[in-house]
Amino acid sequence: MVWLNEAQTYLGQPRLGEDLAAALHELLTRPDQSPVLVLGTLWPEAAAQFTASPSPGTPDPHSRTRELLSGRLIHVPDTFDEEALKSARALAQHGDTRLAEALVWNHHGRVTQWLAAGPALVARYANATPGARAILNAAIDARRLGVGEDLPISFLIAAAVGYLSDSEFDQLLTTGPLAPWPKPPRPSPQNRSRSARYGPPWKPGLPRLRKPTGHTVLPITWSRSAAPSGARSSHPPPSGTPPMSA
């Protein structure tokens, strides 16, 4: 058995992709090599590119790949129908823990997408830098408290400041992406809070996005981000964030 995850990364190689396709085709068609099973995943746009016939007089860079894929592509639906969900539940009840978790967190039957990306998203959160995790925590709490799915980046940047320790914030301000911001005067000894030292976390003259962009956080991420006790604080930290309606 040969498993090619994201097969376009192999078959799309400029020099080696066609050699690989030819070798796989020979493996599948030689009787003395059977039984053999080759499975791979392929994005629809890559499949269309690899199987398209070239125009007359133009190069044919994927001839062997097209031959390999001809008659062998299996369309995978975006969602599980009710029959598939029933079968998945039966497998989960018999001990398939990953499938059981996917069934809990899938959205409208999109089980495959969770299996492919859910654990990776959790790992990205667990290994995030302090700045990135602050952004994620701000998004998680906003969603948890009823704000809509599309979160403006300006809102996330402003809210994220409250999730940083003083040392983390100082490091971002001196060596990280906040370094270009103008520095305010030194605070008085009587008031050394972060907000007193640096004021609100937005400054005039920062680059603006050309178009309003909304960001969302998937349920699996904000569920897995809970503290070991199983619950986050019911009140997000103050950060001077402007109010935002749900």
C-alpha cells in the first residue's frame, strides 16, 4: 500500500512529478506486482490542472500524471450525509476516538475537514508565540461571549493587549511587530500600569487594511483553549478595546 497525502505536492514537482506518475502507473498495471493499493488526496483544482488536455501546439507537462489519474479519481463529498454519519457514529462507539471527537465538533456534517485539520489547529494554538496566542485568546473570548463570527483585525489587535503579560508586551514593543510604534514619555513611579505607560494599543499612522477583513475561530480551537480546570474566566482582561456589538 502506498499513501500520498496532498498528492499534488508530489505530482506537481516540475522535474520529478512526471517520473513519479510513471512509476506509480507501472506499479498499478503490472500483474506481477499485484496486489497493490495506491491512495492519495488531491485538491479539486489540482486534479483539474493535472487532467486537462493541453491546447494544440502547447507543451503537455502532465501527460503521465493525466494517464495515472484517468478513470481513478474518486470524488469525496464536502459533508457526510445522514447514512455516513450513522456509520461514523457506530465506528466511534466501537472505539474510534478521533472519529468520535470529529463527530462532536464537526459543523453541518463536515467531518472530513475536522479530521484533516482539527488536531493541527489545536497544535498551532498550543505552540503559538505569546503575541499569536493573545490574538487567538481575544478571538476565542469574543466568540464565547456572543460576538459574531467575523472579527475585525483592528478589534483583535486592540483586545489582544489585555492577554499579554507586561514582559511579553514589552518584548513585542521593543523587538516584535510593535517596535515601529512611537514610544510615549516614561511614566511616573506612581502609575506604571501598561495602559499608563503606553496608552491605547492603537496609534495613528499604522497601516490600514485595504478592505475590511473578518477573521473567525473554529469551535475546536476555543474549546481546547480552556484552562486545565475546563473553563476560562467569565470576564476577559481589560485592554482598552472599543465596544463591539454582536
